[in-house]
Amino acid sequence: MSFLRWLFDRRQRREALIVRLYGVTTLVVGLAVATLGQTVLDRLTVLVFDTYQRAQPRAETAAPVVLVDIDEASIAEIGQWPWPRTAIATLVNTLGQLGAAAIAFDIVFPEPDRTSLRQVVAELRRAGVAVDLPASGASIDNDAVLAGAFTGNRVVAGMAISNETDGSLPPPKVGFSYGGADPRDIIERFRGGVGNLKILGDAATGLGFFSFPPSPDGIVRQIPLVASAQGQLYPALSIEALRVAQGAGAVIVRSTGASGEIDTGQPAITALKVGAIEIPTGPKGTFWIYFSGLASMPTISAAALLDPARRDAYESVLSGRIVLVGTSAVGLRDLVATPVAASMPGMRVHAEIIDQILGDSFLSRPDWAKGAETLAALLFGLLLVLIVPRTGALVSAVVTVGFMAASLALSWVAFTQFRLLIDPILPAVSVGSVFAVTMPVLLLLTNREKRFVRQAFARYLSPTLVERLADDPAALKLGGVMRDITVLFSDIRGFTTMSEKLDPEALTTLLNGFLTPMTEVLLRSEATIDKYMGDAIMAFWNAPLDLADHRRRACLAALEMTRVLKTLSVGGGAPGALKVGIGLNAGPCCVGNLGSAQRFSYSAIGDGVNVASRVEGLTKAYGVAILVTENVARGAGDLAFLPVDLVRVVGRAEPLPVFALLGDAEMARDPSFETLAAAHGAMIAAYRAGDFTAALDRLAALRPGAPESLHALYDIYAERLDLLKQQGAPEGWTGVFTARSK
């Protein structure tokens, strides 16, 4: 292996190592940052999950739930909110009479009713007015009236829990049973909240919180099904409504470490059981809401139920169903943002939860999800790190997009087929980051590699070939390799005599004026310039890059050199004063960087090179500008060739067929050339057969119409045939001419 090959390979290995180190570092740092703090990634993740819900919402279950809406129409009809508690009591009693299985309020009543007659009397007495009341005062206390309605029906009172207040909360209405870890040590804790008047809380059958924990972007996606506040466990409004509707007792909390549950070493809640219904939860008792839109869920205006003339029409709608009482009125501000709607009444979210639970359609973020996402990010990232240095920018970009698409596709399939929430963001961001960091590094190193290739080969190759090598260094074969190449040698005829008459400056001008245009012709044909030897040029084709038509290219380049030379006025001489001899041969040669560690050049050696040099020397003996060997003539296609001789050159025992190259394919198709070629071939055949008289006759017929480029050749043959005719053919005549000089 040559020194340059070793150097090139070493550079490539080092550059690939640098790119991979950058990639691995980016991947490790990115995963570490993602593990330690995922604020930004978490926001992107939930936005993806939101998109999934919009793309494939949950199929509505048609659960036995009805919404009673204190809407804008109800406020316009009944009056400004808050309504008198007697109106709410009427609403509750009406719902009970129409067969509601449970009545859950997405509303809290924390203060006494200011419209109650008891409140009015108290105000009057404080003002000094004497007021006598009947012995029974319950009928004038609106809160007592509502409490009576609560007592007579299965009502779930709503309350709010929050970390924004220390307000005391009433005791829960339901007990919790659990095994394993205490849920209060696992679930989120709240400082306090807002509860109902004691008289109302005591009268209610159940008590559940309706508030949604805040999220960074304000969108409701999850809700705790059980929460801890002030040392007590409270169920969500939806859970309590399901319990009361079933007439169930305690809520059972299942957690790790309990009987039948795997102990992972990290305490976590796995499910809640409410009556006959089991609900899987997240580790902290949270529940991912899968929205359907509830397009067919019955919604009744509260005003319609307060109107005796209209309320009986809803018995079939309400009987045996859970009723959620809430408001969609904008002014009452019970509107929340969800993944499927920018504004949704809170009671509809609770209805979505109940409908989802009864439809047994649950979203799950499994505890192994984080590990799987990290593993996918690591796997995709490492694969990309391996691929980038090998493939370049375009393929790496396609692979990166492919990995990102694969992450998204796997996540989508997990959602649609298994209702699993698997984050595609971490793997996608990881491979994107690796690509974003490694690609500039690769491009920088690639540019350095291109500069290296340009510097190494600018002296030998045409700019086109240099750029091809720079763009695809993998095509470069720098070590000593055997290649089938076409070799060209050329030199100026009579240059030695000419140089003796010129001073150094004139000689330099002559050489530069000749070599420059000849080199331009060769480089345009994508030749590799091997060396200049005084007035001589050595060049070859098909190395270091493959050229399928290298024989033809070499022949056309030789023709172009003779054409350009006719137009040159070099060293003060007339145009066309210089003559060249060009020899071409093709065959296997050793090509590579040859020389020493101190100085080397890209060159070719071998028998094929030696033969090309001998053929160039024969141009002097035969008086033609371009001579080629048989394998060049056969591989060059339909150019204008004429056989010249069978020559045994110095250093070779086997005779070598040589051909004169006179012109291109257009000339070869010319009828006059075809006539010339036929007559010329007949003369050569007679000569090789030893019929010298016939050969002389055919030569005599040829010479008057022969082009000037063949005059010297025919003169040589005329002289040779005259001598052979006089002396006779030597014994064992084969028509082979033996060259005495190189």
C-alpha cells in the first residue's frame, strides 16, 4: 500500500472517529438532560398525544349519563346566578322524582343563601326591626330546604381542592380500603380547598372534588381519581357519582406491594375499584382522559326542568341515569381547555371520564415507557452515529427522517392499537440532535478531505476528475493496483536539433507554448497527466477513476492534439511548424503513488507503458503522427484506422500489430476513406504474403490519391518493397519488421 493510501485511510478513520465522538457525546448529553429535566420535552410530548386524540377520538360509549346545564338560556329565564337555594332544591327533587340514579354537582355551595328569608330576618333584627317568626323556621331557610332535598335524594356534593388555599374541608363520605403502601404517601397532596355549607355536606350522600389540577399549558389531560388533602382521601366527582349510583361502599385502592400486585420497589397505585368497576390508574392515581366529544350525550337546560309544564317530558331521559349538574354559561367561568376543544364546560369533562370508564377504554402510560423511549433514542442515535460518516449528508438526512418517522409511527400504532401513550419526541429529538451536530462536523471534515484530494491530484487530473474524486473519495484507489489503462506518449519531432539552435529563454517559451495547449486537450478528455519529460508527455486514462471508453477517449485526444498543433505558432515559428509523434497502447499496468516517502507521484508502470513508449518511437520510423496498438484500435470503436505493420519492438519477442490513426468516426464513414482503406489493406496483405510485385503495384495505385499524412509511410514501403523484390523474401518470411531502436 502506498504512502498516500496509508495517509488517506488514516485521515478517513480519524475523521470518522471525530464525527462519531461528537455524535455519541451529543446523544449522551441529550439523554442526560432529558432525564434530569424534561419540561420542554414533556410539553412537546403531550401536544403529540393531544394530536392523537384529535386524529382518532374515543368512540362514545353512550353511558347512562345526562348533563343538566345551567346555560345562558336558564340564567335569562330564572335570573342571575347564584339562584335561590329553593330553586336548586326544586331541581334536585325534580331529578329524583324523574328517576335519576345519582345527582352530582359540578358546583360548590360554600356560603349561606343571601336570598333566604332567614338571612333577611337576621339583617332586619340587626337593624333594630322587631320581627316575629312562626314556631317552625325551617321553611324560611333556603339552605335547609336544599339540605332536605339532598337528604331525600342520592346527591353527590362537589368541592374544590387546591394548593392555593388553606380552607378547611369536610370529612369524606366514603371510606378507602387498601393493601400495601398507604395511598396518602403516593398521591399528590393538596393544602385545602373549598367545601359546601356543613348543613349541605352532611345531607349529601357523597362528596367528590371536581377541580382539575393545573398543568403548565392549562390544558386538562389528566385528573387524579383520588386525592389527599388535610390528611384525608377524597374521590373525584366522577368516581363518587359512580359509587353512589351503584350503592357501593368503600373505594378499594390497589397499589404495588399488595396481595396479587408486583412490588417494583417504587410505591405506586395501579387501580381503583368502585363497586363492580375497576379502573386502572397511573402510579400516582392519575387518570388519562380520552375524549370522545360526547356528541350524543343528552344535555337538558336547567330551566326546562324547573318548568312544571316541560319537566315530565324528560323522565325517559333521566330515569336510572347519573346526572351531572353544571354550567356552560361563559360568565360563570366553568370552562376548561382540553386536547379536543379550546373551551369545554367542566361537567362535560367529568361526563367524559364516566363514559370512558363505563366503556372500558383506558389510556395508559406504562411504567416501562420511559425506559423504552430512552432505549429507542439510544438505539436510533447510535445507528445514526455509525451511518453518518459512511454515507454523507443526503443519505444521513433520509435516515434521520426515517428514524423520526419510525418513532412517530411506533407511537401512533401503540396509541391506536393498544391505547398506550409512548413518547415519540425523545427518540426523534435525539436523532435530530445527533444529525444537527454531526452533519456540520462531517461537512467540515469532508471539505478538508476534498481539499486534500484536490491538493494531491490537481497536478495529475483534469478539474472535472478532481471534482469527481473530491465528491466521491471512496472511488479513489490510491494504492498500487493493476488497472486496464490506455497510455499515451508524445514528443516533438526534431526537438533535439531545434533546441540546439535556441537560447534557454526561447526554448522555455517554445516548450510552454507547446505543452500548455496539449495539456488542456488531455485534461478535457479526462486523462491523468503522468509526467513531462522535456518535450515529451506521458498520460493515461482509466485511473484513478473508471472510464468505460478510455481507449476511444485516448484516440480522440490524440487527434485533437494534432489538430490543435496545426493552429499553433510556437516560439516565433509559423503555424503548424511543430510536428509530434503520438503512441498509444492499452493493457494492464500497475498504477499508484510511486516514489519515496520524501517525494512521490501518481504514475503507471508495466509492460503496457513500455509498449506505448516503443510505439511512440515507431512514429519516426513510419512517418505517421499517431500510431496505436491493436487492442487500442479494436477498443476505440469506428475511428479511421489503417494497418501499418507487424513490428518486433525492442524488449519484446512477439510481433506487435500497429495501426495509423488518421481521423474520427466521420472520416471512417467517408466513402473515399473506405476506398483508401480497402486498397491499403490489399497492399499490406500482399506484402505480408510475400507477393512484393503485387504489393508494389497496389502501392503505386494508392500513392496518387493518398492523403499527405501517408506519403512518408508509402515512401518507406516503396523503398522496402523495391529492396525485397530485388533480394527476394528472406527464408521464413512472416512480414514482421524488427525495430533496431527504441
